[in-house]
Amino acid sequence: MTEPNPHAATPPIQHQQQIHVDDSKAISCYANFCRVTGTPEELIVDFALNNQPMGVPDGPIPVAQRIIMNHFTAKRLLAALQMSVQRHEAAFGVLETDVRKRVLPAIAQGNP
């Protein structure tokens, strides 16, 4: 039987930190449109509801929320969104972002 070596390197203990978020004052809104602009220092993401998602809207799309973040936060958001979409597609199938491709096959099959 071997005795434990007190001088052997022990692997570092990794502690997961729990981040607590207070969302009691969060305002929820729905968006089917977003626009990303920015500067060398930050990204600006506008969210809106486009009442005419098919074709070109006949008026301006009113922006409901604007989120301004630095590029580091944007990269973390990108990774989180990418992971979430991949999980959704793994469970439910590929998400087609072109509305015409989603609608036209149903019309061609006689399912309007």
C-alpha cells in the first residue's frame, strides 16, 4: 500500500461562481427586427417591431429599445446566442431565416 505524497501537485480546485441577476425591473418587449451599427469603441443594437415583415415597409420602423455595448460584451453575447440557437436547432431542426423560403414551400404544396 502506498502512502499519499504530501508534496505531490494537486490540481487546482475550480469553483463555479454563481451570478445572481435581479430582473424585477426589466422591461420586456418583442422584436422581429434589429439593426446593428457602431463605432470603434462600441456596438449599437436597435430592436423594433416591423409590422410589415414581408416586403418593404411603407413607413419608418419605430425603434423600441437600443442596447449599447462594448465589443467584448458583444462577443460574449454572440457566443451565448450561437449556443442557444444551436441547441434549438438540434432539438427542433434548422431555422430558415428567409421568410420566403419558409412560406413558398407550403404554398407550393397547397398549404397556404
